Amino acid sequence: MEKAKISGYQLFVLIFLFEMGSALLVPLAGNAKQGAWLVILIAMIGGFLLFFVYYSLFRYYPDQLLTDFVRNILGNFLGRIVAFLYILYFVYLAARVLRDFGETLLTFAYPHLPLFFANATFILVVVFTVRKGVEVMARTGEMFFVLENLLFLTFIFLIVVSGMIHLNNLKPVFEIGGAEMMRMAFTETIYFPFGEIIVFLMIFPYLNEPQQLKKIGIRGLVTGGIFLSFTMAMNVAVLGVDLTTRSQYPLLTLIQSIEIAGFLERLDVYFLLKLMIGGVIKLSIFTYAALTGTANVFNVKQPSRLAYPIGFVILMISIVIASSYSEHIQEGFDAVPIYIHLPFQVIIPMILLIIAFFKNRKRSKSSTKISS
């Protein structure tokens, strides 16, 4: 671990911006139609359960990174294997995020630019941020948080003034049924973006007030979940269900439809700014986790030296991960939740927590016997 500390507010900002991240690009829970906003809120509640699993692991090992305490729980050999698998998990997710934002940038602004150059530019900015450490990343998040809120408030004002909101588009909320909503929330939306907060087990030990972590984490999840739910409800209220689900980037379509007094229009720069904010922070956190974890597992004394090699690996994976953007998105909705997110976000953390519980219980009993 680097010698650094971040405040509770900075951690809250990072969690919020991370949750918003790439979730703003896609029609999150779009198959729920008019009830998409409600499915997001239900998934957020499920995200609380996952967060408490991660928080419980942190409480057992408050001064250790995820890649550290898995070795204490599972032993050095098996623990190193699991720690290395988590590093690969973070690298893979970083590559997916990079592909998301690279493809969006090409579609939205630079259609003739090769994907490699778009992704390379993005990852260079991220690598520069990550090399400076978690404190610089947190201060960058603070600056972006203010800008994000200003953009959001201005965006809401313009939508309201333009008179484009049609609340009837949100009815009926339960068209697909409550049981189907629950299924979608707990088999799809819970993993992305709420379950991805497991990456913060590589950042939690840097918090200067660890006793405040539970409150900070819940606030971050609630704020991010409400913003995502509100954004999805706004997409449906303005665009309607059909256009929202068919649109590749519903938020971009919504922003492009704003027109006030015949002259205030084509506000695509709002989308570009939100794209950069979400992309840089989310990608930085995944890259930082992969970098710190690699240095921790392989005992590298100067982790910053790994920044460019890991950035290059992420860049190359982002290019070869799928032959097209549609294949990339399809893979993200069909295969990734079951075969990748479920093991790393739910199954392995639950096993680790159960083993840690019995290990610490046995240790506390031994300490009681010795003292008596």
C-alpha cells in the first residue's frame, strides 16, 4: 500500500462517480420498459446486501487490500491464485469500460478515428492519473463531482423549460409484473453497476476514518442509484419506451432533442463532458485496483512502474474483446453477469466471509482461553 489517506467525502465522491460511470451510456434495465427506474432502485437495495458483505470483510482486515486478506483467509498458495484472478477481473472490467467509452466517442464525435487511437488517448489520461496515486485520483474526483452536479442541474432545467416531459410515458409502471422486475433486478442490474463496488476493497484501507465507511458507502450507493433511476425515468418520460430501448445511447438522444426558443439546441457538449467525467473516474479506479493488486501480489516496490504496462494490456484487451460494439454490448448483458460478475461479486466474497468468520471466531476463543 502507498502511504496515502483520503477523506470520507472523497470516498463518497469516488463511489458516486463510479456508480454513474458507464451506466449512463446504456438503457439500464431497459427491458423493464416503464418500470426501468423502479428496477434500478430494487437493484440498489440488492447492492446494499453486497456492500455489507464487502464491508464485513473490510472490518475483519481493515488495514489490508483485497489481494492481501484473501491470502490470510485461504492461505498463501490458494490466496495468491484468487488474488491474481481478481487482478484479471479488474483488468477485464477496465477493458470493457475503455471499449464502452472509446466506441461512444467514435459514434458521437469522431466517426473516422480508428478505435485504437481513441482508446489509447483515453488510457493515457487514466495512466497519468493513476501513477500519481489514490490521493490525486480522489482530488480529481472532487473537481469532477462539482462539474457533474452543475451539468445535471442545468440539464434538468433545460428539459423542464423545453416542455418535453410527458409523464404518461411512465405508465403503466408494472407492465411486465413485479416478479419479472425482481428477477431483472437481482440477476442483471445488481451486478452492473452496484456489485462492481467490490473494486473499492482496494481503496477502503486508505480511508482516514474507517469507522465512517458504512455510512459513506450507503450514501454513495443511494445517491448514485437515485441519480441513475431518475435519469432512466427522464429518458422514458421524454423519449418514450420504444425510442429509449432502441437508442444506442438514450441520454445522448435525449440531450440532442432539447430545443428552446428555436436557437438553443445541439447541446451534445453536455453528453461529451459527462462521458469524460464518468469514463476517467471509473476507468481510473479499475486500473488503480489492478496496478495496486499486481504490485501487492508480486511484491513490486514501486507500483507506479507498472502503470504503463498494465495500461497497455487494458488497451489491447479493449480492442480484441469483441469484433463489434453490438457484440460487446450483447456479451455484457448475456455472458458477463452470470459467468464473471456472479463468481467475483457474490460467490467468492461469500465464501471468504464465511471462512473469515470462523477463523476470527476461533482466534477470539483462543485469546479468551489464554487470558483466563
